[in-house]
Amino acid sequence: MTRKTGFKTWLLRQKDRQDPVGDLARDLKADVCAGALWSVESLERHVWAFHVSANIGMVMVALHKAWEEYKIA
């Protein structure tokens, strides 16, 4: 049985997508303070704590869309 890639690794591999999940992946790659965060829960807390902006709703939608895609990948 093949072990599934972790969520953050999977998400970073989506960086070339031209959609909100790809945008999120590029933002995560550029986020120097997110290095030790690996779970969807820790990423969500991190965004709420350090990156709240007018786009927070769209970021959360993209994060949860990515999580749903990851679960079925």
C-alpha cells in the first residue's frame, strides 16, 4: 500500500494551477512563517492569526476546497 502524501506537500504541488487552490499554494510557498505548519487545521489557524484581510473568506474557501480535493486524491 502506498502512503499518501501529506496535505501541505500535496498543496504545494498545486502551485501551477490557475485557480484559487493554485493561488493558495503560491501564497503558502511564499509565506516564510508557515514552515512548520502541516495540517489543514494548523494552516487555518495560521491564516486567521497572521494573515486576516478582506480576502479571508476566499482564502478559507480555497483552503477547504483544497482539503476536500486532497482527501479524495
